[in-house]
Amino acid sequence: MGPLGWANALRGARGLAALEEDALLSETAARWARALAQAGMLSHRGEDGSTALDRYRRLGGTEARIGEILGAGPSLLTIERAWESSPAHKQMVLKPSWTHAGWASAPAGDGRVWVMLFCQELVQGLRIGEDPDGLEVSGTFLPADARQPVLLAGLLRVEPASWDPVTRAFRFLLQPAQSAGYLRLGYIGAAGTVVVTNAVTWPRGTGSPGGPARFEGPAARP
């Protein structure tokens, strides 16, 4: 079943919400677990400097925040106990804002390498796709304190085509000249601060703030 049950038991004992399984996080974890097992090492960064967030976005992920824990050992129980006894790993699992998790493992010697990823989903029904009139970005903000939607296309702030402050449903429509580049979606909260919820390059795979190489194929070794 993987480590989700262990993570949710740990969170439940502290009154935190249970995590839901996320297929894209699990696929991201699976690819990294295989790369680590092949390399015979544990590392959060790839040879190209890529992070868990980079690897997740290479597969089409858009959530703005990603967490990662790694482990290697003869059994999952051994690894879970090691994670629980490590303040840094335990703190990662118990971060209140996480909503979803994914995991995977790969054989390595007499044991296995395990990778577990976490993310915070703040938008329900997010759609980023071509529309006859341009690029549509739409969905519904989950946080109740979302007061106003924000979409940045590079440094340009795009005005929403529609916004319902009651349901927090939003829709942006970008013209071709606006849509190419780095898009950041978020909202202005009750405190007046901007919360970034999602980020994506459009067209897909054309780069990121860290440079085009961060969206190339995964390195052969981590």
C-alpha cells in the first residue's frame, strides 16, 4: 500500500487532515526512485540542479509547492521508522498545508529506495488549455480567504474574464501574445498578500525561471 497510511496516521495523531493520493506525484516519485537506485545514492538534486519541483513540472504538474523525503533500506517499515525519528523528515510529513501525496520505490541492492512527495492543492478543477479565442485558465480557489484572482504572464498582470467572489470561481482568457512564457496563478488573500497557487510555462516545456535546461529530459544520473 505504500507509506500513505503511515503518513496519515502520523498526521491524524496531531489533528491534521489526511493526505489524498496523487497519481502525478507518484509518477514523479517513481522516475526519481529509479534514477537514485541506478546511481546508488540519495539526493534531492539532479546533476542539472533540478529539484523535486522541477521534476514534477516536467511531467505537467502545476502546483506551486512540493515537498520530498527519501529513504533506502531493507523494508518500508525500517524506512518509516527512520523518517519518524528524523525531525526534518517528520516535520515535512506534518506540514499542515499539504493536501496530497505520492510515492514510489525501486530495487537497490538488498533493499529499496523510496521517494515520497507532497503538494498543496489550492485550486479545484484547474484548466489550462487552448480556447478558440486564446488560452483559458480557469478553476475555483479552495481557500475561503481568496478575495481576488491574480494571473501573471511574465511581468504582465492579466485581468480576469470572470470572477465570482461567492464561489471563488475564476476564468482568464489570454491572447497568444500574452500566453507565451511563464504563467503564475494565485489570489489576493484577506491580509492583502498574494498567494501563488500554480505555475506553468506555455507552451509546455519551453522553459522556467531557472532556464530552459530545467525542463529538458531527466538526467541519466541524479
